[in-house]
Amino acid sequence: MESNGTEFNPEMHEAITEIPAPTEDLKGKVVDTVEKGYLLNDKIIRYAKVVVGR
């Protein structure tokens, strides 16, 4: 599952922390992935742990 730069989705991502967004277009989007999430046949096996821009 690719997360960096995508819109934060609580059904697919687990927000570990929020940081000030480096640019305006990253507000509310995933800035960094701490732990990669996994899908199996379109079913979430593990949520991606991410850092979100505020």
C-alpha cells in the first residue's frame, strides 16, 4: 500500500503524529510513512502508520 502524498484516510491509515505541513498542498495529507500497511485481496491486513501534515 503506497501512502506518501495521499489524502489521509482513517479507514486505511493510523495517524501516529501531526507535524506542520512543509507546503500548503500537504495539509491533511500523509507526509511520511512510519510503518507500511498491507492489503490482501482488497482487504486491509495491517493499517499504515503515518505522519500527517497539519
